[in-house]
Amino acid sequence: PKTEFLESGAGAGLKHVYSILMQYQRHTARSAADLVLLCLTTVFFLCALSDDITLTVDGKDTYEEVKRMERYRECRRTQGVSTTDLVGRMLLMTKAHHTNMVSNRHHADNFGKGPKGHSPWTGVSQFLQTSQKIIQFASGKEPQPGDTIIYVAGAFDLFHIGHVDFLETVFKQAERPYVIVGLHFDQEVNRYKGKNYPIMNIHERTLSVLACRYVSEVVIGAPYAVNKDLLDHFRVDMVCHGQTEVFPDKDGTDPYAEPKKRGIFRIINSRNGLTTDDIVQRIIENRLQFEARNQKKEAKEMAVIEALKRREDEEKNQAAAQ
């Protein structure tokens, strides 16, 4: 496939991301050539990667030339966030990941498991929130005089391009927007969405939303009803909601009654109908492919780990013999 840059989309909606290299084939000879070309043609180009495996199937380091040119940087990935785990939650329909539920994780341990244990890259993990993680993702900016404070609320589960397009449209509602996102607790989301939603718990969803360039602040565990106290506390000028269904509160009342009464409520049409349900359905429809992909990926990673361990043992034995 042709490699090209894209200036918009889910990735471009992230803070610090300004363009996207499309059709990039990771860990292949083609990807290595693309990276070297970028190094040669871009003065300030650096290649940053998480602490993940970088070898091709034949054992060659994809980033070897980039490292030789001293353009390679490695960053630690966010501990406990695993794509494999998220896919497992969708397929197995459990609620063990919700923040107030105590349950063993045996159901997830068998999903996508390699033949000889777990890979540290693909294996199932458990996310633990810390204040430092939130600080790293947060903008740290307070609303300034003249800013229009816009409040939106929801689950924002499996943060995707539909959410990004909605938040971008919200952001464009004012000349100087300050967008606050209220995230509902897991139990609240499960009340109105059912099944095993949310797929991501409140801590995981918090970091996902904070990473969006259109978001200024996140309320963790926001009340479902957008009431007077909330509006007054944050001095909200506008409340927005997408075109998805608004479920009534526990007592049957409209959760947006107060902002509607004040005349500050707006329905936003982002022209993107993608929902979290759509993504979950795609995963379910391709279950066997995802299971095979994860098993193959982890088997390869475990083989690399074992090869590196054998090499390390051989070097130790040689040193001892001398």
C-alpha cells in the first residue's frame, strides 16, 4: 500500500500529534526504508517508540538504521493498558474490569495466550491509576477570562474517531472554548447501556479523554444529571450533547433539564455516526481472526524472548570459560 500522511482523524485528534503516516507496515523491510527516508529528508525527524519488540520475523531490527543515525528514542508505554485485554472484555462479556467489582481474572488469562506463558508486550495486564499518570496527560490550564466554558458528559468508552469528531465540533462552537468532559462512573454507564459496558473502566477512560487535544478538563465520576450545582461550580456557558439517545435519570427525569431551562443546551451533529457499539460488533464478528492474531503475535514475542535469553546465557558461559 502507498504510504501517505493524513492531517485529520482519530490520531490527529490527540495532543502533540500533528499528522499521521497512513498504511505504515510496522516491522517490515518497507517500514525500515520509510523511516530511513524520513531521517534523510527531514532535519528534525526523530523516531520514538514504546518499549516494545522491534524485530522482524527473521530477527532483523526494523529500527537498526534509525538507531545508527542516532534518530531513535524509546519511551515507556503506559503500564497496564493492553489492547488484548480490551478485546477480551468485548468478546467474553464480563464486568470484572469495572472499578467496584472484585472478581478473579481467569477469564482474561486464557485469551490470546501464547504457548509458553505471557509476553510482556501482548499479555493481559491490569491498569492501576496514579496521580502522576493523570498529570502527564492533563493540560494543566485553567479557564481564562473571556473563555467559553462548554460542558459535555458521557461514557466516552473505547475512545474513537466518533468521539474525536464530536469533541472537535463542540470545540468549534466558540472562539475561545474551554471544554470540560464529565465522565460517568462505571456503574452509571452500565445502568443506562447494559451488557458489560463500559469496556474501559473509569481510570482508563479518563486518560483516553485527557489525551484529546480538544479537551481542557475532565470531571472523573460526574453526576448523571447536569444539575444546578455542577453548572454553577464550573461556571458553564454551554452544555452540548451528540445525537445519540439521552437516557432518563434513575427517577425518570431528564438529565439535561437544568441546562435546557437556562437556554444553554445544544444538540451537536458531528456528521460521524460511529459508536462504541459499532466497534464492539466488528470485534465480535471477527473473533476468530483476533484470537489467531493475538496467539501468533505472542508466540513470536515469546520466541524472541527465549532467543535473547539463550544468547545472554551463552555470553555468560563464554565469559566464565575465559
